Amino acid sequence: MELLYRSTRSTEKTVTASEAILKGLADDGGLFVPERIPKLDVSMEELKEMTYQETAYTVMKQFLTDFTEEELKRCIASAYDSKFDTEEIAPLAKVGDTYHLELFHGATIAFKDMALSILPHLLTTSAKKNHVKNEIVILTATSGDTGKAALAGFADVPGTRIIVFYPKGGVSRVQELQMVTQKGANTSVVAIHGNFDNAQSGVKAIFEDKELAKELDVCGYQFSSANSINIGRLVPQVVYYVYAYAKLLKNKEISAGETINVAVPTGNFGNILAAYYAKQMGVPIARLICASNENKVLFDFFQTGKYDRNREFVLTSSPSMDILISSNLERLIYTIAGGNARKNAELMQSLKERGVYEITSEMKEKLEDFVGGYATEAQTSTKIQKTYQETGYVMDTHTAVAAYVCREYREKSGDVRKALVASTASPYKFAHSVMTAIDEKYKDWEEFELIDELHKISGMEIPAAIEEIRNAKIRHTRECDADKMKETVKEILKG
Ligand SMILES: *Cc1c(COP(=O)(O)O)cnc(C)c1O
């Protein structure tokens, strides 16, 4: 059955999956959502025996109904290949009494690879299907990991250009090096003087600028997005929750039908929304535990029903979650408003104008699947240290936020269901924070010394992504003010 997509801000118009992927954001500034969430059309018994690629096809074909079997299978095969350092693609690790779903085995060692290794293929396939002649310009704001994963995915892909904006001083050293050393004639990287929210708002404003779109169309360009506002990123993320549940079952860690909780370190709300979609598809997930760092705007929202971004932006050791405007939350708001686009648009207008909105009590009742929690910087680093001491497992700072919140929820609520923690980055990507959490003595060590030391104490192979940047040449040095992003994009495209 064909599945169409609508904007969260006006529901009259529908588009196909490939059109939604091409556009990224709807014309009215809303996000594309599927008309309904399809139910899994195979049993867990069958899913148990499937490879990652087979699971991906099974899940994605239900969302991307205008892709042919051949097209979709080709996208999947080109994405989930030897770029990943394990055939399992997303392996499970048992750490104490929780299961870590390791989503960092791709080319840039963060979970963004799970979707961004396939998005370029989905996008170029969509362009062909819709007879697009223009070059597609991917505009991306990054809190650190999306940028590199998108650059790696789109580098030298014919018919595309990619421009990444990251907050200067707001990403880890490894994250920055990964981006500024990126090869590829079609890639541009810009450090903005501002934070991630500035970058994301700037990109959204460029998307909504109809005049600019016309101007660039004349030059043969059109924009699309690699951020998780693109449905082409969200859908591939549903896959690994289905896969993880099936593997827990296969490994006899759970029994058929047993419900589990899922804890997700959250920033833009994309990853946890994918888990919510997986639940609606029929995966037996009970609670979705939304873990924040000290930028705990989502925790407060789940407590009070009030979303309030008017607060200090804190730079933490989990920079990929340093976000005060979680753009994917809009998809959930639309859902709990019963698909009422007018109501959603009103709330988003309020967020834009006043930085705050409040949902109705009726809407709040529909949030009972979600639990909010947060970890302070001290709690995060203690979690890394204690886990290392007790189990020998080294986790990154983002994962530690979720692992902490997951444990706290279990203790406070008495809900002892088995729990899956989305493990979103390799500890190598945040070596300084991880190593100083384990031992203060590493405080003044140099980045690559820490990386070698991390290898020694954990026995984990140093990923190729790290070796690549050790001596790589810096290729991108462009910077701009947060209010000059549009001019910068023009310069790059016309220059
Ligand atoms: C992007 C990112 C997150 C947050 O994911 P969202 O989908 O934005 O909520 C968490 N951890 C890491 C390592 C990330 O790169």
C-alpha cells in the first residue's frame, strides 16, 4: 500500500517518499511525516534470522513505497558494506545488566553513519525518479557528528554539493579535525561564530528563503537537508531498533513478546523518535527513556508539558547533545495533537517568537510512553569511570548520559525490564573527556597520546577514522558570523 507524507504544519498537500527526501523540509517550514506508521509485515521469528541488510529492506520498504525493490536494495547494499568494521553493522554488547546497541561502527564512528551512509543513495535515487536536473546542495548544521558523517557520505557523489556549518569551539577536537580534513571537490566546511542552535536556525532560514531558492535555481542548484529533519534519515534509524530486538530474542536474552525499555542520549530528538516509530510498528518496547545532558530542555518538557528554550546554553562533554531546539520533537507534537497541523503550527510559531510553548493536558497524556531524565557533567563522568572499573567497558560521554539516566530510572521506578541503551559514539571520538573521567591524571595529555592510552587500557582497536586524521592535511578554514550564513552559501556556490 502506498504511503504518502504530509507536512506537520499544513495537511492538505501530500508528497511521495522520494519527494519528501528531496525537499528535506516542507515549503511551509514543517517537517514531513508519514500519513500513518506501518505495522511490521513479518514476524519476529523471521526477523530473528535476518541480516542487518535484510532487516533494513523489510523495514524501509514499508516507509519508502515509491522506491522499487531493486532501487532500495541497491541503496542498502551500497550503504551497509565494508565501511562498517563489523558484519553485524550494529552489534549488541552486554554491559552489566544492560545491553548496549553499538551504533558507532561506521566510517565516522558515531551513530549518524547509520543513516548518513544511506541518505546519499536515497537522495540520488529520488532525484532520478523525479527527473531533477539541478545539482543538489546539501546544507547541514552540525553539533559535531552529523557534519562528518554527511561529508563522508556525499564526498564526490556526482550531482551533489555539500556545505556543513559547525559551531566553532562547540565540538570536540577529533570532531573538528574530522571535518576540516575532509577531501572531496564538492565539500565545504564552515565554522560559525555561534552555537548549534544558531547554525540550525540559520540553515532553516535559508531553506525557507523562497527568493534565494529562485536565484539559485537559475544557477542550477536546489537545496536539500542531511539533518534529521529529513525523513530519509529518520527511516533508516528505525531499522536498528527492530534489528536489536530481534537479536536479543535470537540470543535468548529475552523471550518472545517480552517488553524492553530503550534509553537514548538525545539532542535533536531524531534517534528516540525512530525508536518511537519502531514501537508503533510493533516492536515490544515499553518505555522510551529520553536522556539529556545539562541542556535539559527535554527533561523539563516531559516533566511539565512546557517547552522553554529561554535558558543558558551549556557547553558540555557530550557536545552532540548541546541543543536547546530539538527539531524532531515537532513530529511528536504533531502526533500527540492528533495530527492537528494548525495546533502544531501555532505552538511552533510560539517557539519561534517567544522561545516557549505549552501543550494541553490532553496532549500530555499521550506522552506516557516517554520518560525524561538527565545527567550532570559529574554524573556522566562518574558513570564512565565506574563502568570501566566494574566491567572494563569504556563508553563515550553521550552513551554515558543515557546509561546513567537508564540506571536512575530503573532504581527510582522499580521498572526492572531489560534495557537497551543506544550507544551513539566511539569513546575514541571523545578521548579527552573519557580518559579524564577514568583518571584525572590524563587532564593535560595531548589528544593523540590519549588515544593511544585508551587503546592500551581498553584493548579496543583504534578505528580507521582516527588513524586517518592523525596526520591529515587541514583543507577547510572558512569561518563566518551566525547572521552571515546565507551570504556564505552564495559565495561558495557562485564563487
Ligand atoms: C547526534 C548525536 C546524539 C543525539 O541524537 P539526536 O537524534 O539528535 O537526538 C547523541 N549522541 C551522539 C554521539 C550524536 O552524534
